Amino acid sequence: MEITYSTDGKFAYCDGLRFCRDERTGYYLNAREHKRLHRYVWEKHNGEIPKGFHVHHKDFDKSNNDISNLELLRSEDHEKLHSDKLTEEEREWRAKNVIQNAMPKAKKWHRSAEGRRWHKEHGGRVFANLPMIEFVCEECGERFESKKQGSKFCSNKCRAANRRKTGVDDIAKKCTRCGKEYKENRYKKSKYCKECRDFVRGRNREC
């Protein structure tokens, strides 16, 4: 199997297919086959790549796609091998790529019909096998057990009490009687500040 390259190194040709170099990653990709050159070459010589394995360039040169320069490694070993050689610029690019591209796509998939179906089929099974962990309730101080990492409260009652106490749900409202701004829980259907509320209640009692 012969591989030839254009003089500028931008294109590689193999088996009548043209592979274009990705300037960011350095890999050569054929859009029609949706396959990178080094994976194409490996599969031509050895068959389908097993799940959980990557094809590695022994000399770390992605333009050297001869079969003698390729070897099969477990994905975790391959990723560790390359991460040890990353420059700071490459590390920053990878982190930014995860935030800008991978995370939004993952979030979209989890919310899709396919993602919800997967969680319904597998989520309960995974959760059932998690070990129980002991925590101390941040509201009442009682010890409790939960399978959820980072659990803070022993019950919904304590969780709600803590939210009320810390004012996490408080928002600014405007009193409909005096026009003064006051803070109140967003879920309370109040119309008056405390002073006006007391006044209205007192007047109602007199009536």
C-alpha cells in the first residue's frame, strides 16, 4: 500500500482516496470515508480496530502513516502517552474545546429522546449498585445515609428550611400599598412589605 503526499503536505493519497490534513490536529482525514488515514491503513492490514483501542504513531509524526510506524494501544494508554507530551498551548486548546464544543453537545444529547431513553434503561441500574455514604445534615445536624455524592440534607423538609433561612430564594418586590421595595421569598404570593402587611391585618381585625 503506497501513500503519497502533496509537496505542501496538505494532502495524502492512498488507494485512490484523498486525505486532507487537519491543521489543528495534524491528522489526515477523508471526508467521504469519514476516516483518518492512519486508521484506514491499519484496518487495511489488520482488519477492524477493536473497541477501546486506538492506533498510535510510534514516532509521534502524524504524517508518517506507513504501517511500520503504527501500533495498537488501549485508549487510556494512548491518551496518557499523548497527554504527557502536550504543550501548554495544546492543553489550553483542549480545555477550551471541551467547554465550547463537547459539553454543549453532551448536554443536548442527554436532553434528547435517545439520551432520556438511555438514562431510563441504564441510570437506575448504575444508581442501584452505588454504595451508601454517611453524611451529616447541614440543617438539623442528624447523621443520614445516601448514595448521592455531596448530599447535604437528610430530607426535603430540611432542604426547604435551609433555603428559607439562607434566603437563597429571596427576590426584591415592590409593596403595592406604600411602594417601598422589600425582600421576600419568590414563591410567596405577598403584595405588601412587613409594615403594610401588619397594618392591613390590624385593620381587618378591627372590622
